[in-house]
Amino acid sequence: MKNFLIVGGSSGIGLELATLLKNTHHLWVASRTPGPLAAMGITHIPLDVTAPVGSLDGLPDQLDGLVYCPGSVSLKPFKSLSAQNFQDDLELNFLGLVKILHPVMPLFREGASLVFFSSVAVGKGMPYHTSISASKGAIEGFARALAAEYAPKIRVNVIAPSLVETALTARLLNNEKKRGLLAARHPLGRVGSPGDIARMAAFLLSDDSSWMSGQVIGIDGGISTLQTP
């Protein structure tokens, strides 16, 4: 059994991933609140990634992988966004990741896998996505550089989803008309589920992806690459 740290794993995609892995691996989940983790027998470490990060007491001596799940959905016109809005998204989406990695990098074993999250909007220009695209774009560049720096010991890959149904996106999908319109934008005809993304994260953590590093993988219903009638 491998040792994995999931940051932000008490809800949404992170919780789905923890549920997938809990019976086959040792998990540590760092998040603000434990949510349902205690009932699942998963070790929880209290953590706010927007605050200073210390040594993350409670982790094992060695880790085989990390998944960083915290993220925001800040969809506003650029004229409505302040510099502080951009800073807040950067703190949560990217700088929180950097703060976590500094204390845990020495714990990673040979062959460890790191999985981060970007957005389809980084590679495909979308209105009202300036702030989220800026912070998630930082993750893509950072991941490629980190993958090169730590190869071959550590692999680093990024998942770039389109719209996924979680608590963060509930206001975008709160009636059937909205859901239908947003589903129709995707060539595969639906919005994503947490399981769609969690299964890719589990694959990237596994030895089945051992020859993959520095990749940005679109799990997006085809919206980034396909034009359909």
C-alpha cells in the first residue's frame, strides 16, 4: 500500500478521490475541516492553505504521491475584478500549493507522483475567466518546470477539467435550463462529475502512468479540442 497526501480532500473531487483510494492505500487528507473523513477512517490534518504552512505534523516519514485539490471558481468580467481578487485566486490555487510542497518535498520516495489541477480555460480563452485562468496557468508552467527539475525521481502531471458538478459550481447548475445550456457546450453532452476527474487522478498516482510526466491532461467532455455541429 502506498502513502498519499490529498490536500483539500474533504469535499468535491478530493473527497471522491479519497473514497476511491481508501481501501487500497494509506491516505492523509489536509483540509480546513474533516467533513466525512473521520467516518471513513482517513487521517485528517487541519490545514488552511491560504495561511502560513508549517511542518504538517502527522504525516508519515515517506510519501508516494500528493494531489492538490483546492481551487476557486471566480467568474466575473475583468472590469469587476480588483487586484485583490487576482491575489486571492493566486493564493488559493497556486501559492498554497507552493507552501505545501516546501515542507513535503523531502518526504517523497523514488517514483512519487504529484497531481495538480488547472482548468480548460487556460488553454482555451473564455470570457469572465481572467482571474481563474491566470492562477491556474501558473500551475501549468510550474508543473512542467518542477517535473523537469525532479526527473526521474518524481513525476508531476496536471489535470485540466472543464465544468464539474461540485459545491463550487452549484450556482452555475442550479436549474435545468442552466444545466442544459452548459451541458450542450460540451461535445459529449454533459458536465463532468467528480468521479470523471478523480479516476484520472488515481491513474496518475498509480504505476500505470509511470512513463508520464510534465503533462497537462484535458478531462473536459471534448470542449477544448472538438467542434461539433
